[in-house]
Amino acid sequence: MFISKVSSSGVKNDNQVIYALQFTGQAVPQNDQGTVLKATTKSPSSKIRTVVSRQGVKSKIKTVKGKVAKFVYTVEFLTPETFLENGKIEFGSGNPLTF
């Protein structure tokens, strides 16, 4: 994800934001057909370590001290191959990413 900001002097500043979180939670049907689901999930602050070697990739995720990210979204299955999704990830106290 890139966040673009234009300063008061008109200079554009692109800041790259990189994050990896492991969200857990539940999705609940929102209609009788089960084609619309609402999921409420969360992820603690975490530290992820990834090592690539001849044997492949090894990863570890460890919870660290910090705030919790909350991810709430709705997904609607339009056909067996397509869906529409919208939601919001809130990092700590505020700082939302809406899609």
C-alpha cells in the first residue's frame, strides 16, 4: 500500500506502508441464502520472521507488546466465481484503512 501526501509547498511525498498481520475471528451469515457474510476479526501486534533457505521458506509469528488491529468486513458472493467485499481495518486507536 502506498500513501501519497502533498505538502503545503506542493511537493508529493510517497510513503510505503508495509504490514503483515494474522487476523482471527468469525464470519456470520447476513441473509438466509448465506451469500452475504460479515466478519469481525482482530490481530495483536506481532513480529514476523521469514527465512529463505535451500530447504524452502520458514516463518514464525510472535505476539509483541502493542495495540490490537481490528478488521471488520462484509463479503457478498455474486456468482460462484465473483464477490464484492468492503470493510475497514483499524490500526490501534484510529488510523483506519477503508476499502
